[in-house]
Amino acid sequence: MHIDPNPLRAGIGAALTTLALSAPFAAAQFYGDPPDETHPWAVHDGNRPQPPRVEPGAKPGGAPSDATVLFDGSAESFAANWVHENDKRKADWTVADGNLISAKGGGYIKSKGEFGDCQLHVEWAAPSKVEGSSQGRGNSGIFLGGGATEVQVLDNFDNPTYADGFAGSVYGVMPPEANPLHGPGEWQTYDIIFRRPIVKDGELVDPGSQTVIINGVVVQADTPLEGGGGHKGRSNPLRMFPEKGSIKIQDHGNPVRFRNIWIRELRPRPIDGGTDGQLSPEATAAKRAEIAAEIREDAETKSGKDKMLRLMESLVYAHDDAAQAEAEALGEAWYDAVAAAPDGKKGEVMQVNNALKYMVKHKRLPADHEGVLAVAELIKAQGWDQ
Ligand code: MG
């Protein structure tokens, strides 16, 4: 079989997807649309890595296996993971009965670890003895981005306040969609998904966002950060957040309790160097070159037709003269052998034909290509098309 080099050479946006028998999900062979200018992977691409296994928490709200546990109820985990921010504080936060308790005059505590985009789980309880009103009742707060933005903690069970300072608000920016709080003294769960704003060359390329779920109810869904917010003032939307920053918890003078705090970092967005999803043309070309190199490396572990298919597959992602020449030579040898003795070869001939049809469908090979016609003719002569 001879493969006309020109359509393949033209096809950096190319064709022959997922032929590899060694691909982790081989059922995807010649299946979905090929990579293009902004997608480094084919649809249903068998070369795409499997998601890593994460053991979920044993109970709802429990820390999954890849989480960093920031507070597990012990004084040791508090000491290991947190520091008081204020050296001139008048009191220390305490750990009692498995709870971390904020201390009036203790100031903020901040995590020793620094985190970028993340999923944060926190459980908290306002004092069961109701005191104060509005912002003075059970006030604390979860600060992300090194302290640049606050998800408000407040006893709003039966306590009106300004809406953009409500429990679950992005403080000063956006009220929560609802008030799903339990009563004072009861435990509340916060699950927060934080994505920092990204500013490049003085331009806001992504405003960042927070998603907040209180007691299983979504109250913020990808809320833009508008620079992070704060007390009384609007933030500069171009405010720079650190790439990674501490998590902080606020002392607002009320003895709010905390437990079961854990955090997971999220994969980077394409705008932030991530390579999953839709990418810029430049990032797509770089990722495709990387995938092609990996497939060619894998091809070296194979021989004959399987090596040919794997090499051809690599050309889907990025062109390479040597890989193409070797695939063509292997293809010719394969065709000569099966054409001379086709008995028992139906499976592999149909496999190669499927690949060729895919290439033609995606305009990587002309329909009258010599190899395409030869394989089709062989199938017809053997009656395998019936
Ligand atoms: Mg607060």
C-alpha cells in the first residue's frame, strides 16, 4: 500500500485517529472528529489520559484521598497547618472537643500552605446562644486568594443584614442565591470552588470566580470576583491575586466553631497553562507535538502493521517525515503479504480499511488514493463486503 504523502503532510489538522491497539481505550479507534486548531485531542480520543483515581471520603463531606486536611479536630493538626496572623493579638484561637474556636482579639488565622484554584470544604457553627444582630451575630469568614476575597460566615438563620454581607455572600460583591442555613449552634457545611482572577499585561483575561454550596444548596455559581470585594469599597477588577495564597479565617469577635477543613487544588485552566480543554492555536500545536512524540515512542515497541498504524496515528497530531516514510514502507509490506495470502486476514484488513475510510471522510486522503482503492478491491474480491 502506498500512502500519498501530500494530504498527510497538509494535515497537521489531520486525520488518522486512535488506531493504536495499545491505546488505553481502544474502542475509540477511528471514531470521533480528529484534533483541530484549538482541540489537541480527538473526540473520544483513546490516547487521552484516564482520570486519576481519587478515593472519596468515607462519609459525605469526608476528605477525599488527594485532599490536604487542614483541620481534623486535633490540636496537632491546627498547630501543623495554621498560624495566627497578628503578632500583637490579645487571645489565641483554641481547639476543644474536636472544634477550632475563634477567639475575640485573636485576629485572623492563616494556613501555612498556599493554594491556587481550589475546592475547599469547611464546616462551622455559630454560637447557640444568640447575641448581637446583623453583622454582629456569629460573624467570621473564609478568605481565599491569600485574603483577597471573603466568603462570609454569619448567623443569618433569623437575622437580616445587607444582602451582599449575608452568609455565603462573596462579601461586598454578590449576595447568596438563597439562605439555606441551619439554626444557631448547628453545623453548616461550606463547599467552595475558587478560581483566582488572571491579569496579563494589565488586562483582565479571566475575572476569577467562586462557587459556594451551603448545606448542599448552591448559593454562588461561578460568581465573577470583581477584584475580590471587601468592606464598603469596590475593588479594582485588575487587582492581582497571588498565584497561590493562604486560606484565612476571620476573627470578628464572635466565638464561631470550625471542624473538618480540607482542600484540593484544581487542574489549571487553559488560560493558566492547563492543557485540557479548548486551547489557543499555539498551545494546541505544542500539545499535539507532545502527544505525537509519545505515540511515536510507543510505536517503537511494536512491529509490522501495528507499528504502521501507530505511526500513522501520530501524524494525526503532528507531522514527521521519518514517521511518515516508515509508515508507508510498513504499509506496502503489509499489503503485499495480505494480498498474497488473504485467508484468515479479514479482521486486520477491515481494521486498516476502517482507518482509511476515516481518513477519506476527514479529507486527509483522497477517495481515489491508491492504497484506499487497493484495500477496498481486496475486500470486494474476498466477499468481505457482503
Ligand atoms: Mg466576616
